[in-house]
Amino acid sequence: MLLFRRQHPAHCTTVLVRPTSADTQSLNGLYRDLTIAPVSAAARESGTLHSTDRTFAEEGKAHYHSLIVVPRKGEAMRARYASCVVMLSCASVFAGQWQLGPATLIAANGEWPRNWSGSVAYLDGPGGAVMFFDGMMSTHIYGPDLYAYEPTNAAGTLAWRNVQSTASSSEIYRWDGSQPQNVSNSLGVIDSDLAAGSNGDLIWSQAHEWLWYYDASADSTAPLGIRGVHPAIYVTDAGIVTYAWQDPDDFWVYYFDGTTTHTVSRGAYYGAEISLYDGCVAWINATEGTLFDGAEVFFWSDGVMQRLTDDDAAGGIIDRFPTVWSGRVIWSRYPTDPFTPQLFMWDGADVFPLTDVGGTTPSYHGGAVAYVDFDGLYIADVLPPVGDGDMNCDGEVGFGDINPFVLGLTDPEQYALDFPDCTLLHGDINADGEFGFGDINPFVDLLLYGPGGI
């Protein structure tokens, strides 16, 4: 129980508590760079950094410790600011509502974006030229001769479907910075439903029946021997290729984790619109609705399925184009008609709108979402609740967020490496738009008292 806290001139916070020995051991265990020691009442009142083992009585009722974090030798710079971070509560507080940051217009005529950590492949109008936005400017990649569709983008590899002289024939083209390459070479056959992996591999459906695969390391194309449409691919950090697809006969969604094929659930018969990231599958199921009516978003991970939307009784609300990243899902919702979309998000716990109006065909990756609005193609950061304090992005604020908070202050580059799916804006507790030393005391208050302060 917290009874008193005081800010010291030397960048430390003293907190008067009645801890158990386990509390003190837990606090010490959290900081490999710091020592947490009791200090005397005199030291507490004077604001010094002197530490003692003294225990003193408060109001003659019980014994308490005044805990202060003291830097060890040789680690003064990091520990100096880390010493302001003390947590004595085991309670968790959950993240609030996410929101879009300022949007950047990529192209007024942009269509069908595919985002990879802020770089976006897109079409210059329906069936138009293939373009690539590198975060700063757009580059023309291919076309506009004939027609291009379904661009995809993964770690600098772009691919798209190019319609040939007749609509009954299309080819898969791939670009990795050099000349575009035809990797399907299947004249007279429709190749579609294209997805790209971060290793440069591609997967697609041929003739709306069979899955085909391009192996970038071998520069070879071959059938997978799987009946499937609407595939998605994800390559793990260990280089394991995983993919999900929909069976064109029974419409069920399946997921291959590199070793085992998992039966996920049924998908919408007009297309499950599957998205895959790190073992998490998101897709569309028409449920009880009819074509484009009542479409629902589902999520699957580790054998557990969740239904994220439930609009069958809401006048046929349409949910489409789910895109999953880091355990969260963004999609387009058409709450009133097929022409007025909104972006919605599921953060692992709750569903809420990201836009009041506008936003279709979203692509979510690397903490940003690219989407088409009424006046063009945009990209915007998807910002966590302002200063939610969830520095390790586990969905809660607790003991595990202290070291990441300290690391973010002292070594932002290492924080980005250690927590690639997070952003330092989780630590913007004082809501000034930046993460810095001014967030330390608000972070302490958040940990001690929860949202809303004392």
C-alpha cells in the first residue's frame, strides 16, 4: 500500500510503503541495473540519496519502508533516470482506445495499397500502373500497359497480377528492385489471389482452384498440390514459411505452420479475404448473412477462434478486408450501405472505430495502416492510447513495463530492436506528443495509482 511519495532533487522518487519481503525481492529482481534499498525517514525528508536498512514506524501503527532506487557504480547515466521509476502495485491496467495519427496522402488516385512498415505498393487507379511509395516518394514500377491488379509488398519485394490480352489469362509479375519478372508463365490460365513473403517468395491461386508457389532462393515456380484460394503467407524470424488459404470446395480456412496443417473455420463463400501474421489468422465469414450481407470478422491463434464482430441482426452490416499485425486487426466496416466505409480495429480486447467516415482496403503493418479514402490513398500511424504505459505491448501495464520504459529513455534504438511491435509513444504519459524524461513521474503515478492518477 502506498502512503507517501516524494520527488528528490537528484532525480529519484522515494515511496513510503508497507511491503512484504517478497515485494522487495520482486522489485530488486526487476532491475539488473539498479539496487532498491530502504532509506530512513530523515533521508526521505531531506531528499538525499543515502540508503540505510532502517525500518521506522508511521503513526505508531505499523512498520514501513521508504524505498528509493540507488544507482550502482559504473552505471550512473542509465540508472540516474531509471532511479525515478518505482512500482509497488501488482495491479494491471488495460490499454484504452487506439487512434490514427496524422495521415499522409500518398496518391490522389491510389488504389489497393499493401503496406510493409511504411512502404506501400499500390495501383495508380483501378487496373493502373504499379507504384511503390518508399516512405518519402512514389516510384513507377510497371505499366500502365494492359491491366495490373492485386499488388502485394513484403520487405522490398513487390508482386502483382497482370491481365494479358484476354481477361481469361493473367500472369504473376515480381519486382525486387531490378526488372519486373514473370514468375508464373501460364498463358491462358488465370493466376490470382497473390501474397508475398518477407523472404521474397510468392504464393497464389491458379484457375481459382490450386495453390502455386514461387521460391525466390531457387528462382523456381511449382504447384503446392493444395486446392486453395485467397492465400496469405508469413515467414517467421527463423525463416519458416507459413501460409493460410481457403478451400474452394467447402470454403473452410486452413493454416500451415511449417509442420502441421490446422483446420481453422469456415470462410465466406465469396472469399475469406485471409490475413496472416505470426500465427494469427484473420478472415471473413458470411455467417448467417447472404452475399455481402452480415459478413463477420474472425480471428484465430494457437487453436483458439474469436468472432470479432456480430452484426447479423444489425441490418446486414458489412465487414471486409481484415488485416492483422502483432495480434491486432483492422478492417473496413460498412455500417449503413456498401458505399460508406469506416476503419475499425480490434486491439486484442475491444472493437472500436478508427475513422468516423472513410477508409477501405486497409493494410496494417509495422504500426501503420495504409487505406483508401474518398479523396485518395493515405498512410497513418496507428497510435496506442496516449500514454497507456504498455511498454512491452503485452496488453497490460505492470511490472514487465518498467525495464522497457527505462530502455526506451536511455537507448531508443535498442528498444526498437527488443520490442519491434511496439512504439515509444506507449510511454508518452504526459500526452505532449513525445516520449522523454517528462514522462517519468506520470509513469510512476500510472503504475502506483492506475489511470487517472491519485
